[in-house]
Amino acid sequence: MSTETNPGTRLGALTEWPAVRQALDLLATPGSRHAIPTPAAIIDLTALNGNLARAAETCRDTGVTLRPHAKTHKCADLARLQLAAGAVGVCVAKLGEAEALFDAGIDNILVTSPIVGRSVAARAADLAVAGASVTVTVDHPAGVAALAAMASTPIDVLVDVDVGLGRTGVPDPDAALRVATAIAAAPQLTMRGVQGYGGHWQHIGDPADRHAAVAEGMRRLTAAIELLDRHGHDTTIRTGGGTGTFEADIALGVLTELQPGSYAVMDAQYHRIDGSWVHSLEQALFVAATVTGATQHWLTVDAGLKAFATDAGTPGSDIGAYLWYGDEQGLLLTDDPDRPALGTHVEFIPPHCDPTIDRYDILHVVEGDTLVDLWPIQARGRSQ
């Protein structure tokens, strides 16, 4: 799991927190899953390993490279499990995440947000000098110029292509060619391929509609690839894709490398879409809370707005409907006479996994009802 097997050593200064010391004292104790100080982010290790193995096996069987997106979990221990399962490396969204994971021992990293400006370019160059196998993306000649000015050692580069999201990426094949030409003129930069990611497709509910949307995006990516190929530029790596489009990404055959992130832990958003691949994945991430109050018709829990991402509905529970009830508390609507008693631990499925995990410093890893490890979330908050 980690280069350092002692959780206390890995956690460093976090062990000074009383709640962390309490969690460390619970390790390997039967029933300890239900005694963790709350609110807490929980990882079910059995479900996690099953999801990682399923993705790796599918990619191996179809001849596609797996490079999971670590922006989901920002955790070096989890990334190591992904690499052990067969991933060639990881993705990150920002340089800050790359720096944190590299410092924790992860050294094959793709930064998926295009380089803009000399300050970011300098940090990418510093990572390369430090020995990281870092690949970056660019979508404008100005980004190439900044990177070229800062690079003192070789850096691999991908051209980011807008496949319809409109967030980043060159808008058309001619723009892709201009960026590739600029890369070719920079002595320390080497073009390795293209990136095309459609985040707006990931939660399309119907598989046929999702496939059709991906197909249109891949048509745009293919047009850029064909023009770049005609001019002799390397497009060996064709990276993108995600958890929701995993089946379509493979079936269409344009991408050679897939970047799913949420597949590892899952969330309520992804459970709402249809598709055999998504339905094969298990929920591995939970937020644990404690019942702190009770009336005839609801329970108060100690997990409110600060405990979950709030952009994708409310947390899932089999006890009752969750309602936001403030920064620190939430409500569970239930008048079931067998409902959990005051002081009982309850667990929720987060609405959106990535920004939920970013609210925590530690992942509490469980097997069955036992707390077995604590993983620091090294890149938490590293959005610069």
C-alpha cells in the first residue's frame, strides 16, 4: 500500500490531532469501523480493490492503457494500489496535486489542465528536473512558449483538443497543428500525442445517448489527429475518457489511454446513470456520521455542508431522506421505531466523490467492520 507501512509515520503531523490518535488506537480492533471519530471519509478496501481490478482487467483485455485520474482521491496510497493493479501512471488536474503526489513517491504523472503562464510552466519544469516522469498538456502556442522558456530538461507534451466541452483545448484541427508546430520548435519539448476529454458526457443517463455524444466528440478528436499525422507529428498517445463513458471510449477505439477517476470509489451521481460497466462497480467511499439528536420524525447527524460536496444533490442513505441542516449538521427524515439510537454511527453515500474527499485530510480504510489503515490525502486542497 505504501512505501512506509507504519500509519503513524505516514500521517506525520496529523498524528498530533486527538481524533487521529483515537483512530490510530482503533486499528485492527473488531467493530472499530463504527467507532471512528466523525465526520470521517471511509474507504471499503474490498470494494475498492474490486473496482481497481475490474478496470485494469478490462483495459488489458481490450489493449487500452489505464491511467486513472487521481484528482478523485488525491491520495498516494490509493494511487499505489492503482499502479499495482496495472495502471501505467496517474493523472492530476493541477500542478499542486502533481507536486504533492510526487513528494509521496508517485512519479509517473500526467497533468491534464493545460499549462498557461510562466509560473505554472516553471513548476512543471522543476518537477521534471527533480526526476518526475511528468507529461503536461498545452492548448495554445503561448503555453508552449512559457513551457519552452522554463524547461531545462526534456518534457513530454500532449495537445489538448476541445471535443465539445468548451472548457479547455484547441478549438479545431488547424489550431492543433499550430500548437504542435510550436512544440516541435522547442528543443526540450517532445510531443507525444493528444488529449480529448468530455466531462459533460459522463453523467448522461441513457447508454445510447451517452455513446452518441462520445462518438461526436471522438469525430472532432479524430479530425485533429488526422491533420497532425499528415504533418508528421506524433499522436501515439490519445488520452481521455472517464468513468461514465468507459464502455463507449473502448468501443469507439479512438483513445489509446483511459482516464477514469470516480470508478475507484464511486458516488451517488454515477449510481444514477445506466450501463453495465457502471453497474458492475461497488460503492467504496462512505462518509461516516454520528446521530447527535432525535425527534419523533427525524434524526440529527454531525455531517452537514462541510462534510459533503453539495453540487450533485443530497447524500444517499437507507435510513431516510437526508436534508442539509447547516454547516455542521444534517437531518435524516425517519419515524421508524427501529431507527439508529443517539450516539450510533451511520454511513452515507456522497453525492460527488471528488470534492467530498477534498474536504478531508485522511481516508479511514476498513475491511468489513474493522479499521485497518489510515491514508493521508496528500494533495488535499492543492488546487494551485
